[in-house]
Amino acid sequence: MPAAAIGAGLSVGYYEFTCPSAEQVVYETIAAAYANNPGIAPGLIRMFFHDCFVRGCDASVLLDSTPGNEAEKDALPNNPSLHGFDVIDAAKSALEAVCPETVSCADVVAFAARDSATLSGDIYFEVPAGRRDGLVSLAAEALANLPSPLSNASTLVEAFAKKNLTAAEMVTLSGAHSIGVSHCGPFRNRIYNFSSPTGVDPSLNPAYAARLQRECPFNDASSGNTTVVLDTLTPVVLDNLYYVGLKLGLGLFTSDAALLTDGRLREQVGQNALFGELWAYRFARAMVKMGKIEVKTGTEGEIRENCHVVNGGDGWWLRAGV
């Protein structure tokens, strides 16, 4: 796709005349949710990423499954870990009350991700808007497009390159792992089943690996519901200490540790670890760029009245796969 075409049709202040309070309404909704539960911030940033990487930033991740069609939100990468749908619903409902059928669910997701970065890390950036909502959501496409926490460096670089994001931007966006939690499953391979004499990934800090084993016991079935923080240094602050932790062997996932296995990626990790303001600037730019992936604008798609279903409500678009 030509660079000029990426994000064409989006603009900052898109709702200035049609719904002047749009971004403020979303911010107030996200801020209220964040005050009650700071964990909503990583959830909404992750939702934005998971939306944009599948069919572009078109709110397809919000659509419910229909008879005969399993939607993205029910695919393994999203279910049960993806959360924040209720907050997006609240923001959309508030918008419908003041500007009916005007603000797309896709733009709500984009605004919410920005606001989450602002609330959790004091990172603010203008969000070009004008996205339209998609009509199709397929679980198989989520599985095919979303990088796994088990990914190695080359797999990560390739997955982001397919979305017109550079290796450096991939490293920068990985900094979102500075906040949030994970269930035990995505990293069990590193603490019990690794191909090493101890069964533990030697790139993990030994004390950290022991802590993870305590939190996620090998034979404890209940640990499937256990969560651990992604960043042990500043777990609720979106900042560059994620990269400091990586260099100390505190990266939780295989995909985190992978950033140190390639020279060009390792250089980016080092820069981001040293210069917090530089990383924040890079993160803001990368989020804006990610928000332009394969967007629908103009007469494409629609403005959903309810983010969970296409307009009309019976879901025939989903079943037909149009």
C-alpha cells in the first residue's frame, strides 16, 4: 500500500463541527473507569492494537459472534483476556445521547487508547479521526494476524512489517507491556518447559523466575486464574522502565525477551531504556501510525449505532463474509 494512502481520509479535529464534545465525552468516560480500576488502561491500549492488526482499525474486535460465525473477540488471543468492552460501550452510549449516529466505534477505540496512555503515563497525542466501522469479524483472522507472546524476533518483525510498522516501531509499541497483567499460561513455557537443564529459560533473572514459579505453581489448577504484572518495576505506570527491566532479565514473555536477541532490536531497547522522553515521543508517534492501518473512511463501512452489532442487527453481513 502506498505510504500516501495509509490513513487517507483521517484528520485531527474530525468531529469539530459534527460533534464538538466527542473527544471530551470519551475522555471523561475513560477517566471515570480508570479512577475505579487502573487496569482498564492497558486493556484499552491492547484492544486498540488487537483491533488495528485485524482488518485495520475498524472496531471489528467489538462485534459479537453470530450463528455460524465466530468473531474476533472470541478467538484465543482475545478470549478471555481482552477486556474493556463495557467501557467502550459506556463511551459510545454517552456519545449517542449527544451526537446520534455520528462518532464511529473505531474512533472511540482510538480515542480511548490515547486517553489510557495519558492517564497511565502522561503521554498525550492528537488522534486523527474519521474511521468508519467494519462489517466483518472473523476469529480465524485474529489468530492469523495477532503476534503471539511466544513469538521470536523475526516473527515479530514480520508481523509488524505486514502492517507497515518498522522493527523500531515494534520495539517502541512493546513498551505497552509496561502496564497490565497476564495469566500464567502465556509464559509457563519459560518457567517449566524450557529446553534447559532446569526447565527454566536462562535469559530470565533467576530470582524473577523463582517468583513466577511461586505465583504460578506447576501442579496448581487454580493458577489458571492467577495474574501477574507485566512490569515488576512500575506495574501501573506507562513508562520506559519496561526496557530497563528487559535488560535485567525481567521480561515476562518470550516475545519480550526476543527484543534482546537481535542487534538492531537490542539497540532500540537500549535507547528506550536510557531516554524516557524519547521513548514517550516514539510511542505517541507509533500509536498514531498504528491507528492508520487499513482504515475505512468516506462511504466505506458504517457508523454503528451499537458497537457489538452491525446496523440492522441480524448479522447477515458477518455470516456472508462480505
